[in-house]
Amino acid sequence: MTLVITKNFAGPNMARLDVAMKHGAYVTLEKILAMKPEAVVDEVKRSGLRGRGGAGFSTGMKWGFVPKDTTKPIYLVVNADESEPGTFKDRAILEKDPHLMIEGIIIASYAIKAHTCYIYFRGEFYRQWELMERCLAEARKVGIIGNNIKGSGYNLNIIAHRGAGAYICGEETALLSSLEGYRGWPRIKPPFPAVEGLFGCPTIVNNVETLAVCPFIIREGAAAYAKLGTEKSPGTKLFSVCGHVNRPGVYEVPLGYPFAKLLSEECGGTIEERKLKALIVGGSSVPVVTGEEALGLRLDYESCAGCGTMLGSGGVIVIDETACAVQVLADLARFYAHESCGQCTPCREGTGWSKKVLDRLEAGLGSSEDLNLLLAIADNMQGKTICPLADALAMPIRSWIKKFRTEFEDHVRLKGCPFPS
């Protein structure tokens, strides 16, 4: 199996520049610096790389949205605000091979003609931020970043910035607001960041994993990358797996890989071989699928869409038969109610209201009308707000009630949770 990102994860001291370079770090720089920026964009576009932050949009196409005739500075912003429950694959890159991402930053910055890059870390990533600062200092010292990189005349300054730990700042426009020193509130689009982003200038926001793929594409070529995965979902993908599995962790597999194989071979199956009940495949904000559906699922964008869910960030949460559907959904509602920024009324009120109704159901104090109430709240949340945080709870509400309605009704009928606490 070809490993694009994780091939050096097991190596010791990969954060040290000398060690990273022995493993091939920064070998692509001479090649890209001899290319025209437009040629780098075209190479990434031909590879079929799709953004790994959740949306799955073409990376090369996104880079191409930067206005060609702009007189403003152009910025690259790295979204390292990995806050989606069940998702920890970006953290693995930052800890186990940080120079791989820095190399990707240089490639992307050169391609879009940016001379300043900000890496936005979630507030809790203090150790990862410290490690990145040391890596950047080493890279500056030898001229890998800074002024006149490798005598090319190209300058690039990279700044590592810590947020304050708000989930909403994983949304790219809220991230930009926070980076500018304002409250982390999402912005109405258009204008899109590629046209008017950080400080009112053209800005590309890319995920950590997306940038970590770029060195492979430049080194091996677009065709080599496009051969991996599926025709519409090329390449490999990192999946962070947690929940009721014997071997939780971060796994790199080609897109299109069967989930059943990931579960049995990489993750060692469910704990005590208990029956698989449900799967959250792309982080907590995507619709849930049943265990039966999950065992027939392939891990790519199209297959997930065909199953009524989304690949998202690749945050795989495995749920076995011992879990209560109402309690799981109530836990998700508590998270989103706490993390709503409060800017949009449907989200501010809807997430909190949903939490109260689900807590009532879990406590055995609910009624059959509460199920219809939850669905009505979801209808009034989804698609009614500036950013997708409201959708991130509305979609799970709809899917959990649809797939496991009997369990919700049992809580009403039995006036309590039928599952052991």
C-alpha cells in the first residue's frame, strides 16, 4: 500500500530538520522554484486532490480562484484548528512529521504567489504549536523559509498563531476573523476568502492534511497520485478511528477502501466482538449510518454520499450495540450547544433547545411529541444560518431519529433509558 503522508510516522525525531531531510524532506523545493506558479497549480489540479478539511473541494481549483490581476498581498492560511469530535489526524501530522506540512506550505504559497502564511492552531494544541515554532526556527536558520529561498528570489514568512479553543474557528471565515483579532464569527459569503479574505486580501485557507499531500504530488507527479484511490476520489486519506474498537488510531488508506476491512484488519474489530450498531464516518457533524450499512460502505466521497452521509474530516466513530442512541445524540447536542457562537438565532436557540429536549428524553421525562419537535427544530436550523454549525447538529438529529426511532420511542414508553448506565 502506497503511503503518501504516514510513511515516516514511525521514525524517531522526525521534527528535527536533519532527520526529516534524511527522509526526503524539502527535496521538491528546487523543482517547484524552477517552475512557474501556474504550473504548480495545474499539477495539483491534475492530481485530483480534494481538500481534506471536510468539504472535499478541488484543491487546485481553489488555488486558481485567487485573482490574477490583484495588487493586494496574497495570504495562505493553514487551518490547524482541528476541533471536530472524533477527528485527530491533523494532530498526528503536526506531531509526527511537521516538516512535511511546512514543505506543503512552501509549495502552496509559491503556487498562489503568497509571501506570508499563518498557521492557525486550535488553542488546546499548545505542545504542537511549540513543536512547530522549533521546526520553523530550524527551517529559517538554513534558508528553507525566509528571504530568497535557495537563491530563487522568492520570500516566504510563516507565522504560527494560537487561537483560544473555539470550535467555530474551524470554519474558515470565523478563523480569519479570529486571526484578525476579532470575535470568531463566520462571515457571509460571497465574497469568498480567495477574493477577499484575511485583512481584506485574497486568501487561500487549506487544511493541514491537504498541504501534507502536496510534496508527494510534486515529487512523484500528478499521475502517480491520481492512480491511488478512485477515479472521482483520488489519493489516500487519513482516518482517525475511535470508539468501540480494539485498536483506535490514525490510519492511511486509499480512498474507496472498504470500511469493513478497515475495521477488521487495521482496527482489530469491535471490543469483545460486539455487534456493530452505528458508524459516524466523517466526524460528529455528519449523518449516522447503521452497522449494516457501514459494513457495505466504501470510504470515498461518492460512496458516502450514496449512503446518505459524508466523508467529512475522516473522523470515524465506531459505536457498538451497548450504546444508547438517545444518549449519543444528547452528547452531540451538548457539544454543539456549547460551541455555537450565538451569531445566528436558529443556531443559538436551536442547538440549546435540542439539547434540552434530548436530555429530557434520556431522563425518561419526554413524550412522543418530542420526536416531532426535534425534527421541526432541525428543519428550522439546517440551511438557515451563516455557517454550517447548525447543520452539524440538524443532520445528526434527523439521521439518528430516522435510523433508531424505536430506541427514542422506548425512552418515552419505558420512562427511562433501557441501556445500562
